Amino acid sequence: MNMPCEMIQKTMGELFTCKALGNYIRIRTPYMYPDGDYIDLFAEPFGEDKEITISDLGETTRWLRMQTITQKRSAKQRQMIEDIRMTHGVEFFKGMLLARLKPGDNLAVVITRLSQAALRISDLWFTFRSRAVESAKDDVADYLEESQVRFDRNVKLPGRSGKSWVVDFQTRTSNRSTLVYVLSTGTRGARQGITEHVFTAWSDLSQMKVGPEPLRFVSLFDDSSDVWTGEDFKLLGDLSEVVLWSDSRQFADLLGAA
């Protein structure tokens, strides 16, 4: 059981570690999923002149499923997984990434290409997230149209720092104009970064809240997933009006308020 660990230490350095774990040898790689968890691979016990299989045991696709409220992959995402599989020369079977180590093969090469395949497939989370966020924004746009609220989408505005910010919506009613950021994610790992991004944007655009034609700032939280915390609401509540998408009536009333 110690032979693969000795091989890893000799050929791959200290960044890769391994230990016996049940019926497998767990190989901890230095590669990480987007949320910071390490990518682990699992090998069958090694033996003389024996072809063995190294696998992620389905952890990559399991991690991917946990990051989104939808369990269904698009045809494009399935094709991307197939492209990644072919590029790195691995097998995709029952949700698992697999590679065979044949007698005489270089262990480091096999582990590296399997690790890189897992890393690239986990990065598909960004396409899930982008699709979910755009879907939430589309829902808001539809609601504004139904409510007969005039709006522009993806409005680019300059901040005091000189940086330009793309705000999701700018609405206009007879009483006031409003800037709206839509905060949407299906994973707790992403919520802090999203909240801090919007906080920084509101801070940099704060000069637009004063003057003869002040703009109202609204942070609209998509609460269809239970990922947000009181700290998120408080942080953005200091700079903007905080509204939950589940209370869309309050959102519409706020846009029309003086």
C-alpha cells in the first residue's frame, strides 16, 4: 500500500500527498475547486505488473451539483465536459473521471491529467452561475415591463475613482430614477464576493445620490436560494435600499416612491 506514496514523494514532490483510506489510496493534489476545497483522487491498491484505475470517485460532478439549485446541465455544458475529457485523455463513466495506470506508465503524468480534467470541469460552475444570474435579471426585466416601469439595462456609469461600473438596471418613474443591482447566486461560497462587489460599486457611485436629481440605490436580493445572511443585508443597507425578490410588490412600490 505504501508503494504509490513513495512513488509520489519521489516523482511529484511534497505538493501531492497520499494515505490509505478504506479500499483506496487517497491522493491529495494541490489543485482546488473554486471554493477552495482540494481535489482528491483515489487509486486502487498497487501491485506488481497490474493495471490500476485512478478516479475522482465522482467528487467533481458531485461538487458541481452542490453549487447550483438546478441539477440539469445544458447541452453546451455536456459538450464542454466531453471536450475536456478528450483533451486530457480521461474517461467519464457514471459521473466519475477515470484514468488507467498501465505497467510502465508515468504515475505523475496520469495523476496530473486527471487532476487538470477535474479542475477544468469544476470551472463549469462559472457557467452555471452566469446562467442563474442572467436568468434572475431576465425575470426582473420581465417584471418591470409588466409593471410598466421604464428602464435601461446594463448601464455603464463612472465612479469617483475613475472606474466604470455596469449597473444591472436604471429605472425611471414620474417621481424618481433608481439604480438597481440584482444579487443572485445558488451557492454560499459566492455570496460574500457578490455582496462586496455591489458594496464597492455603491460606494464609488455615491455622488449620484445627491444633487438636484438624486438617484435612489436599490440592492435587490434574489432570495429563491437561502444563501444570504443578515450581514449581507446590513452591509448594503448602509448604502442602498435592500429589497427581497420574493417581495416584488415592495420593489415596485419603492421604484415609484418619491
